[in-house]
Amino acid sequence: MPEAAIEFHRVEKHYGGRKVVDGLSFDVRVGECFGLLGPNGAGKTTTLRMLLGIAAPDAGSIRLCGEPIPARSRIARARVGVVPQFDNLDPDFTVRENLLVFGRYFGLSAAQTRALVPSLLEFARLESKADARVAELSGGMKRRLTLARALVNDPDVLVMDEPTTGLDPQARHLIWERLRSLLSRGKTILLTTHFMEEAERLCDRLCVIEEGRKIAEGAPKALIASEIGCDVIEVYGPDPLALRDELAPFAVRIDISGETLFCYVDDPQPVLARLKQRDDLRYLHRPANLEDVFLRLTGREMQD
Ligand SMILES: Nc1ncnc2c1ncn2[C@@H]1O[C@H](COP(=O)(O)OP(=O)(O)OP(=O)(O)O)[C@@H](O)[C@H]1O
Ligand SMILES: [Mg+2]
């Protein structure tokens, strides 16, 4: 395996005359977890589809496990496991049958896959569901089955499009723990997510894309330090505009999103002193996080 498990170099993709991926470059090193973040429609899924050889780029070059894509995508894909944005399990088959069918795609015999099934089910905590039909599973169980299925070929690289969207907090924490265990076994992970906590916890590095262009890249902590670099006080309550005027002299910056005011402060004390006198407000003083970075870079308004 070369040093970079994934290489994207100035990749472009157009749909109907519109550039949806626009000169995108990034590398994912062997053994790291790399996050692709961006608002709805930013081009994350399109990027992954090009990486897997499902969609053809209009310009630029892509390598996956050292193989040029799309020319040798079949060869590269043998070493890759995929969790698509929307589950494509067969609802009429059982959990076990879904795994068996997938093993066949990778050229495994039924006996070979059958031997793997117990460990895959254990990994996904689905031991008791082996003979349940997929249609009977909860959303979290389906997601875990999709993850187990992506491991059938013992891949070096996992490509996951929003692995935890739609899951409750317990299910999400379970998936995070499973992904950590894959990383500790030396797997490389490329994932997309809308959960900043997920990116902050799991990703060694990430890039933020908007309208198909990279707008930031780095380790989560470094991005938080460079893009925000101070504490945040969130305030909820009536009339955020008037409050903004009152707090502005003591803040580095103030953003308003709906009924929440985000006050960026080097010294929180003057702002906290004023807020303590107001019993009509709720507020929270916290360190800056990746969500602040994301919203700072992409704006606090809805995009699509
Ligand atoms: N096959 C297609 N034909 C035409 N337009 C497409 C096609 N696939 C994607 N697009 C457009 O490309 C843009 C990027 O879509 P993409 O699905 O890659 O975004 P995304 O970042 O994955 O968004 P989300 O977070 O909502 O999943 C969108 O404007 C989408 O409408
Ligand atoms: Mg998507």
C-alpha cells in the first residue's frame, strides 16, 4: 500500500453545466480517519462516487489504494469496504443472507463467507438477529449490518457516507466505538458527516467543502484554534438583536442564528456578568468546537 490510501488531485465533476466538484484535492494517509464535511449539496457523495469509480470525473486524477480510478477501480475496490449514504440492503433477505450475497460479489465461496458471519455479526452486535429479515430491523441495526457487510472482504480502506445519520445517540456511540476499533486495527477510513462531534472525535484530519471547493483542511483541534481561537457563549432568549448591541463591546464577534446568539469572547467575564442579571435568558459558556468552525466557514443560514 502506498503512503496515501486515497489521492484526489484537482478533480472536477459537472452536472448539467454546473460544477458540483470544483478542483478538489486532498490525500488520505494510510491508517488515518479523514472526514469530508460540507453542507447539503456540497458534493460529498459525488466525491465518494468518483472515488469508487461509480461516477467519472471530468478532470483531475484519483488514486485509491495506489490504483488509478476509474481505470483500475475493480482492482482497487477489492480492498475497499463501502457504507453508502442510503442503505441498500435486500429487505426480503435475512441478515445472514445479506452477508452471504455480499461475499459472493468479492469472489468468496459460500463456505468462506459462512465462516466469517459469526465474527461479522459479533462486530455489529447483531448475533441475535442472524435469521431476522432486514425489513424487521431498526434503523440502527440496518446501519450496523451495512457496516458489517462492508467488512466482508476484510478491506484496508473504508469509505462511509454519513454512517450515523438518522441514528439515536446510543446507536451512534456504538458505531463510533466500532469505527475506533477498526482504526486501531490499522484500517483507513474516509467518512462524510453532518455531526461535528463525530468528526471531532473520530477524524485525524478533515476538509470542509462548499459548492465542490475545499474551503478548509486540517486536524480538528488546529482548525478550531485557527478559525475560532476563543471561547463561545451561547445565549437563547427574546430579542437577540438588542442583546447583540449590548454585548458587542465585550465580544470578539457576535453571530445570530434564529433565536440563538453566539458571542465569541477572549475574556468571558464581562459578558457573563451582564447575563447573570437577566433571568429571561438561558446561556452556556463553552470552549469553541468544530460546529463553530463549520458554521463560521459555511454560514449560519440554510444553503439548499
Ligand atoms: N446524478 C446527478 N445528476 C445531476 N445532479 C446531481 C447528480 N448527483 C448529484 N447532483 C447534484 O450535485 C450536487 C452535489 O450533490 P451531492 O449528493 O454530492 O451532495 P452532498 O454533499 O452529498 O449532499 P448531502 O449532504 O445532502 O448528502 C447537488 O446539487 C446535487 O443536486
Ligand atoms: Mg451526500
